[in-house]
Amino acid sequence: LKAVILIGGPQKGTRFRPLSFEVPKPLFPVAGVPMVQHHIEACAKVPGMKEILLMGFYQPHEALSRFLVSAQQEFKIPIRYLQEYAALGTGGGIYHFRDQILSGGAEAFFVLNADVCSEFPLQEMLEFRQQHGDMHSFVILGTTANRTQALNYGCIVANADTQEVQHYVEKPSTFVSEIINCGIYLFTPAIFQHIGEVFQRNQEELALEESSNGWQRAEVIRLEQDVFTALAGSGKLYVYKTDGFWSQIKSAGSAIYASRLYLNQYSKSHPERLAQNKPGGPVIRGNVYIHPTASIDSTAVLGPNVSIGEGVTVGAGVRVRESIVLHGASLHDHTCVLNTIVGWDSTIGRWARVEGTPSDPNPNDPYAKIDSETLFRDGRLTPSITILGCSVTIPAEVVILNSIVLPHKELSRSYKNQIIL
């Protein structure tokens, strides 16, 4: 068994700015550890997992290399980064590196998108494949969405008895099904034959359109639109439906929601990562992750759903909830931080209030997913979580509400509903 994690590249993750300026989106900390570490952890737990490959078109850089080295040591499994020479799409990348994926005689491999958070029921997908279909069938992880939100995802129509996928539509314009694609797949080497057919077809079409402007490439292949749509109804594609948590992480607001889901899971999977109330320590409410190097005053109140990074200083009487505070940030006495991501090395002055509006799914609808909000609606900034880029300084006694502050800014007054460039 192997696993491939698709991490994309720098021109993607634009909705994740200004946070993706400082660190590749897959390394952004969610619930205290890099986003993609949750994937690696889940893959490493599957018996028989021989190698984990990260695939994307980021230039290899220090942060990524450091992360790979530490992850290999922690999970005792080979982890490599394969760099695409250009954005090849979700199918083009794995087709380009098919020899590396199959080397060592891989009988099956998982493909996971890095920008989802999930319980990753990988073992269950393997067992499901043995019970349904044959050893050459492919499995998509699916979950239930509500009718209106399903249109934003790949929709799957499956046979109720066998779970065979009969019809697949990526982001349909009318309602197709409330079962949506979670971006986590189990493939066998046979998938490359199907991707190869798409590649051939693309090449033939391009040869016919030689006179066209030539920006299109045959190698760009999208698993969803190009491969699954064709495979549906052929008896080779099945859907495994999960009731576990799942969410996309497209915008910074969804990172806070994903953090909540993972922190919630820690009570079972990593109780040691959750802070406890101790005499002389801060007041902890709900699930809170605190890096061991952070220094927190005993009168601070943290939680629920708070993640404090390394070297963070939290002063007296500070209140933090539903927020991610990244490493090196400093919250001076009596600040209030709600629904906010505080960037690396940022400082919030005394008695300041930094607050955002959560973009959570509807709590009364069990199938609601997080909406990937557009930044503007009707020419106005949509109220969303507040984001401070790295090294932002907020003065004492001001209020910052529903705003996005780009890196290296020193503010002098209060702001509301603004992008501060």
C-alpha cells in the first residue's frame, strides 16, 4: 500500500491569503500541527503502508524539507516530495509520477487532497473494497451534504444496494444527489489505464486544434471531471459513505472550523494534545491546544476551540475563543480575541478587541457544510473571521472587527469590515 497526498502549489490557495504568503497552505497549523500532518498520521496508521508521497508544484524549500524530515522520524515511514514541473491537475500529477507510485509493486494506493479535514476512514475503505466490487475496483469516499450545498461539490449517484457509482457530476448546476465527493480515493494500478485513455484523447484533440493558442496541455487531467465521469456506470467505481466529520479547508475561516473538528477528535485520538485546567494555570474551557513553549498568564481564559502556537505570550486577563494564534504572537494584558487568526509574530496591545464573524455551517442541519464565502458580496466585504497577517501590530484599546490585515502593518486606530493593505 502507498498513499499520495496532493498538496497543490503557490498559485492555488489564493483564498487562503494573507496566511499562505508565509507558509505553503499544507503546512499551515490546524489544531496545533501542520494541516497535512493529519493526513500523514492517518496513512501511517494503516497496516501495510510502505510509503507516503506528497505531490505538488511548490519549489522545494526549507519549511517543506524540514517538515518531511521530522515527519519521517515521527511516523517511521518513508515520506517523499514529488515536484510537478507545472500544475497538472489532480489526475495529471499521479499519471506523470505513475512509475514512482507503482515502484516496489504497490497493489493499491490512496490519493488524498491536502485541503480537506476528515477522520480519514482509510482502513474502512480497504475493508469496503474487499466486500464490494473486485480487487480492481476503485473507491471514492463520500459524505452527505444538504441539497443546496451539494451543488458546490462533486455529486455521486450510487446504487443503493451495491454502492456502485452510476453517475458522477462535478459541481452540477441543478440538484443531482446529496452524496458528495470527499476528495479521498482508493485506487489500484488499473486507474492509470483510464487516466492514460484521457491523456491519449487530450493529445488527439490538441493535434486537431494545432492552430489554437496552445496554452492547453494534454498532461492536465482532472480526476473528477475527466476520469470519474467516464468511469461512472462501468462497474469499476464505488462510493464508501462516511458519517465521520469532513470539511474542506479553502478559506482561512474554514481553518478555524477544521481546527474545531480536529480538537474535538483529540479527546479520543490524542488526549495528550489537549490542555487541562491545572492549579496556577490559565482557565481552559472546552478543547484547547497549547504548544509547550507558550507562556500563558494564569488569569487568561482560553477556549473553546483555541490553538496556541509555539513561543506565544498571553498576558493577564486575556480572553481567547474560536481562534488560532500562530507562533511568536503576543497578546498583551486584557485583550479579547474572538473568531480570529493571529499571524506569526503579531502583537495585540492592552485592552484591544480583535473579533471576526464565524462562517460556521448551520448547527441545526446535521448535513450542512461550510460555505466557501466569497470575499465580497454586492461590493461590500462579507463579514468573516478576522485575519492578522504576520508581524502585524495592533495598538492598545482599539477594536478590529471583521477585517483582514496584510503582513507587516502597524495600525493606529480601530477598523471595521476592511481589508487593510
